[in-house]
Amino acid sequence: MRLKSKDLISTEDLSRDEIELLISTAESFKEISERDIKKVPTLRGRTIINLFYESSTRTRTSFEIAAKRMSADAINISTSSSSVVKGETLRDTAKNLEAMNPDCLVVRHSSSGTPNILAKYLRCSVINAGDGAHEHPSQALLDLFTVREAKGRIEGLKVAIVGDITNSRVARSNIHALGKMGAEVRVVGPPTMIPMDIDSMGCSVFHDLKDAIVDVDVIIMLRIQMERQKAPSFPSVREYSALYGLDGKKLEKAPKDVVILHPGPINRGVEITPEVADGPCSLILDQVKNGIAMRMAIFYLLIGGAREEG
């Protein structure tokens, strides 16, 4: 089995079977990162270009390591070092890169819809590494992988996503993916940070963090997207932290076996305290580890052996 599309743009486009396939494939690839020699020849001869128009540490590094562990040639291009600074359009940049015959283009951009537009122009596979406030599919997929690894299932779990839902591409990708896998999703935050029509995506809305986490299995904390807010959505960081920051006292309201995720970067003391981020319930570093395995799985299913067999 393989993915039906040559591209990965959105979890909204994925079927439940495809999500299951990605998670099971990631499980098989995770073992590679635990070997003494962390490399397999699966993508030998393939070329992957990481084209990032926004700053990134975890995502870009994770895609690069995933490519190299599969023996692909990985090339990183950032806006500051590209011809964009000379006035070249995004389409021209992409077409020029495609003329060099890469197999995959991993794109992060501040404008929603950019990867989807590029996928229509380019013959090579396009992976969305985050586009504006739209989606970040690989992050949601690694989150689901991490949750299933910890809980043994996704079906029937109650998941609370807390924070700046309006501006979060991670939240949207997770809502789509978790819903398709049978989880109950709750979004939590001040009214100014939750879209008016969010319930149309199949999730319930809470404005009180303590009430929202009383019986949940998973809590996903989000960073405040200051760079995307046109006007402040709350009076002060101190007030936001007091109401929606996850600390030890609020965590007492949740079940003892609750697990906590965060896509990063973490603002310690704002959306999550150090005691919680580094505590026994935290799977934050597991997410980072699993991110490499999931991105290896994505490469394999888009441009590797699975695509050739298909």
C-alpha cells in the first residue's frame, strides 16, 4: 500500500488507512535511529531539498536527519541565502530547483496554501513543513505516533489542545488527524484565540483549562503565535499564563496517566512550567525522537520503495 498522492500537503487530505500506514511505517523505521550505525540505503540516489521561508530548528533538522539516515542527498535552502532576496518569485525559485531534478521539495512558508500551489506546478513530491496558520501535517502525524506509542491506541481517547488555536497550524492538522482516528478532541483557550466555526471541525470548545482536562488522556500545549497576531489577544502574558499555562497545580485536575505533548519551541513559564515540561507525564522529547521516524516514513511512502512498487 502507498499514499494516493505524490504530495503531503494536509492531514485533511489523508484517509484513516493512510494515517494508519504512516504510523505503522514510522514504527518500523524508528529502530534504525537506535542502531550504532544509523543509516540504511533505502533512498540512495534520491535528492531532497528543504526550502524554508521561515526559521526552524526542529522541523528542518528532523527532515534533514531523516533524509540522511535513508542515504538521500539533503540540501537546505533558507530565504536569506536564496535568490528571493534578489526579487525572484517563489514559482521561479521552485521551477529552477526542479530543473536540477530533485525527488522531493520540503517547503515551509508564512503564507497559507503555498505548498499546495507548488505541488500543482512541480513534478517532484512536495511536503508541507508548515504553511502560515493552515497546516503542519508531519507534526500532527508524529504526535499521533507518539500518542499511540504511549497509550496503545488513538480510537476513543480524549485529547485537549490548549492555546492559540486560531493561529496554530499544528492544531488544525491534529484536529483533522485525531478526528479521523476516532479520538474526541477539545480545544481550550480564551475566546479571542478560538475560531468562531471551530466546532464545524468536530471538536468541542472549552474556555476553562481545569474543566477541560478533568478526564482527558492527552494534553497538547501550544505556543502563543505572537508573530501571527495582528493585535494582542489577551491583556498580558502573566494573565494568560495564570489562566491557561499548565502547571503542577492545574495538572492535578487531570488523570494520573495523562500524557503531555508540545510541538515546540517551548516558552517555559508561559504555556507550560518547567516542572511539567520535564516531568513524568511529558512526551516532548519523545516527539522529537519520533519526528525523525515519521519523516523517514513520509519520504519512503512518497519517493521510496513504496512508490516504486505502486
